[in-house]
Amino acid sequence: MIGIVALAAAAAAAATCPAHRGSAPLRSVDLYDEPITDNALLAPDTTRRLNRTTVQVWRVDGVYSARRSLHIRCGYAIGGSVMVPVTKPVRECRLSARAGVRTFRCA
């Protein structure tokens, strides 16, 4: 029972960009420290290529320890971008790209 509660809490804390918005694939992800109007764009802490997959990782727990907040903008090939709320603190965000397909998740 405790494992199920922990899993549910982890899922509630996760933030993600959907891989598609309608038929438009995810093309870019921007992470901002504080509101997007402050223009504090975060760069990935690491970028590595593993086989044919490129993985970028942002360690964002410092944003929360400084009592600030994280904001995510998901950009799509067609239809512009979508702001994704991060309602609970997360430790890291990860963008994976392989053969033109991008997946993004914070947890």
C-alpha cells in the first residue's frame, strides 16, 4: 500500500511535455527559472549521445532550494508552444531525442 501511495505522489509531482500536440511533434523544450517574463532560460547540465539517442538533463532542485519556481515551455512543429505548469518541486528534467521523436519529463 505504501508503494502505491509513493508512486501516486511521484506521478503527481511529474511534469511533462506531450510528444505531440494534435499531429504536430514536440520540437523544443525551454526551462525557465521563475516566470518566463524574467527570461531566465536554463541550459541543460549535461548532454550526451547514447547509441542513437541524445539525452539532455537539467538538475533543477536548486531552483526550489532558492525558493524560486520552474516554468516549462513546450514548442511544437505546428501550433506554437504550450506552457506546462510545474505545481510541485522536481529534482531533474530529461529530454530524449531519437530519430526525430522527442520525449520530455520532469520528476
